[in-house]
Amino acid sequence: MRHAREVTYTMLMRAYATASKTETLASNRKTGLKAADIANRLRSEQEKRINDKNEVPVSPLQNRVNELKQFSQQLQSIHPSVLAKALYRSMLYEDQNIIAINKPYGVPLHNVNGIRNSISECLPLLAKITDGMQAGSQLHFCHSLEKECTGVLILAKTEEAAEHVQTLVRSHKVERTFLAVTVGVPVPSEGVIDIPIIEKEVMGPQPHFKMGLSPLFKVNEEGDGVTRVRAHRQAESAVTQYRVLDGTSGCSLVELQPVTGVKNQLRVHMALALTCPILGDHKYAHWNKLAPQKLPEGILRRLGLVQSKTRYLPLHLHSRRIVLPRVKGHGDITVSCPLPKYFTNALKRLQIPLPGKE
């Protein structure tokens, strides 16, 4: 098993800068530089250093916003080849059938909404540099992971291996564990959420679609019991096990284990079933509008933010561990992934103890 490293913005920018510098040097050797060109460049660099010294100091709030922007926006501008190499260096697991990578924040599995980068864009190059992959072979997705989610992502080296893992996922034989920071403390502190989910249209000034709850029970007219209602044809069964690991400052660290795999299931169950939305979930923190998550003053103060800047908060939902059942006499395959830096920073600011290493 490889040593796991987080795919950080700094790592990607370093690789990108190295590639750019190499190209610039090669270009200079071809065209040649005159003494006047060199003098002008040195003069401009000196002026820039002077201007940097005279700049107004950046406030702690702006520093915090800039830090969050690195995770929520700038990864999407990295060249796909640079991202592929970074994913390879941060590989979590590899054998003859599958690899597991550490998916970074903000990068979708497929190209959507004009975003330049996606994991699928990186797969051809990632296949080329992966050990044991034959020329022309491809990597295949074995399960889904949302764009805003980080952590373990399983890829198969063959279509047969992909179908096998997908069958295990559909039959609920793959154990998936997520960690989330929630706004609020779930009550009870441990349990199972078994409420179907359905896509609904939200009307209003900004009409849009969201996944919502489709309960099988409702409170009776007397208010002292529940009555079963007919299931909606388009609703999908959704079951989530959860357990509060720790909590303080109005937030909690929660372990989530989805039994089913409905779109946005964990986010919907936490926000709408337990009324404890995940930190940075700007989609489900409000039901009837599209707006940044509104946070209590105490949480904002600990996070070093003001309400007008909460739109930069990433979703604090991380695929911590995946366990694949044993195959042909081999033991279970357990793949764990370290928390991203923005996640651990939030836990420290909220004074929530970091979870133990896997």
C-alpha cells in the first residue's frame, strides 16, 4: 500500500509552476534574450518587491477567506495532466484489479457546468502512469462521489473488476464510512435514518430542483401517534446509520454510514431529517432558496468568518474509509484516507478533537 498524501492546492501549484518554468527556459533558449530585456525584467521585479512591501497588511478575515478560496475555487484551474500526476502521488491503495485515490475537493467525477477539470479527464493519463496497466487500457469508476466531497474513490483497472465492485455496492456489501462536521448536535446521538428520498421542484424567485424527504409516516390528526402513508412511486429507499463522535461550540463531528446510495443522501438526511446540516452545505442549509449557509454568531467567530463570507466554506463531508469484502480467499480490503487540511483546521477552530488515525 502506498503512503497516502492529500492532494493539496500547494502541491498542484508547485507541479504547475515547475512545468511552466521549464517551458519558459526552453522558450528563452530558442529566442535568445537581449541585455536590455534582462535589465527591464530585473527592474520590474525590483519594483514589484517594493510595492509588495508597501501594501496594506491583509486582515485576518481576508487571510481566512483567501485560505478557503484555495480549496473551493482554484483547484479547478489546474491542468488535467498536473492533477493526474498529483492523484497518482496521493494514491491510497493498488492491486491487480483496483486502485484507490484521494479525491480532492471541488473536482467532479465528470465534466459538468463548464468546469474544466474532472476526474474522468485525468483517467487516461492516470492509467498510463499506473503500475501494471497495459497500453490503451482504461480506468473505470466503481461508485459515485459528489464534487464537493473528498476522500476514498475506488477505480477499477478492467470492466470486469468495475462490474464486480458495482455489484457489491448495489447489494450493500461494501462498507462506506464518512465523517462530517454538522451545524448542531443530532438527537439522539446515534441511530438509523430510514426515510425515502425524492427529487422535488422548489418554487419561488429562484425555481430549482433538490432532493427531499418522502416520509412513509405522518403525525395523525390527534397528534399522539403516526399514520402510514402510501409510498411515492418516484421515491427511492434511503437508509443512513449515524453516530456522534464529539461535539462542542454548537457543532458536531459525526460518523455516517450510508446503507443505500441515493443522490445527496447524507446531506439530505442530516439537514432535513435531523435538522443538523453539514457545515458548508449551501444547497440544503435552506430549502426554499439558493443562498450561502447561515451560521450562528458563535460558530462564525470560532471559524474566523463573518456571514457575508460563508459562501467560501467547503462542504465538510469526507469519505473516510471503504471496506470491500474478501474475494477468492483473500482478506477484506480496507482503504482509509486522511482528512483534508481545511477539515482538520475547522475541527481545531471549533475545538473538536481530531479523530484517531485509521
